[in-house]
Amino acid sequence: MMLKRFQNAFGRYVADIPGQRRLAYSMSSTDDFYDLIERNRRERHPGAVIRFHDLTNGRVYEPFALRENVLYGEPVFADGAYCFLRCDYDAGTVDLLRFLPERTPERLVSLRFADADPCANLRVVGKGAHVVSQGDELRCYYPEAFSFPLRPHEAVCLIEDDRVLTEMWVEEGWDDENERATADYRFYYKLLTRDLRGNVLSETIGTVYQSPDGDWWIA
């Protein structure tokens, strides 16, 4: 059996980055920003590193060395580069970073925790690199600030041209009293297009998929 091997093997799960074919990524820890904040109520977090695995030549890029109380978010491919968040608990900042192989990472913006509450829910969404948090409401911090309430089970997919595309899962035909599906049970996703004030411009049944060539599909 012929297996290709990356330059270094760490025994960690390697995940695809939608919208491109060159790099995959891995984390040295499964902890997220929420875990970082919660752990610091008791003790310091050992930190983690993010690694990029080059599918064209087998190289492994580690843009930053391991540091206590520093974790990284899931990367996205946006505007021709790999963008991801770095949460530094000691500095009280969340940085949006732009990375390309063989180049020094670039910091696009640095948010103070007070400006990114709750930072535990921060993530990057495309098509450009937008820094958002979401729960009962969507809040965008970069590249422009706006917010609006979300419906239950609704989450943002992408932001482009003053439009916000969200997914909302819908469950029909569930018997709450007996906790079981009825014969009419249906589970599906609905896509909503909103403006930056949160007004719903359109709704349709579907979910979003981004192919390796960068195209976005409604499935």
C-alpha cells in the first residue's frame, strides 16, 4: 500500500479548508476559545498550535510557536489567503491573521475582549474575512460593525455585498409529548438572505456548500 506522508506527522486529525485545494489544517488541541476562558477560571491553559499541511509537496507550516493561554480558530480561505483567529487570553485580544505559505503572517485587526463579547463565539466567515459572533443575535466586528437578532436555530454562512446569508434548520412533525418522529416528520435547512439591518429579503429551502474551486452551491 502506497501512502503519501507529510514532512512531519503529529497524529492529529487533518481537516480540509473549503474553497481551495492546496492546504489542509490541524490543531494540536481540540479546545476552543470557550475552553480557554473557562480553564483560566482554575488554571492557565497550556496553549495550542495551528498547522497547515501542503497537499502539493507534503510540507507542514506552523506559523506560530506554542504559547500558554493562546488558541487558534478554524481557518477559512478568503480573498486568496488563509484567515484565522488567534485568541491571546493574557493580552486580552483576538487577532485576525492572514497567512500564505513561505510568508510572514499578517495581522489584519486586533480586537479587545471588551469589543468582542462574547469572544468564545467568535469565528471568521466568508466570502471576505468577516469576524462575527452569534447566539441570539449576529454581531459583526470586522471589516464593519453591525448586529441584528437571529431566529432560533439560525447561523450565518457568508457575508457579501451588504448581504448576509444564514442557514436555519427546521424540524416538522416531531411529537414533543412522546419524544418521537411522526409519519409526517421532516428535517431540512432553510436559507435566509438579510440586509445589514437584519431585514429578511428572501427565504428558500437549501443549505450552503463551498466546493474546492471556490464556488458556493445551494444544496
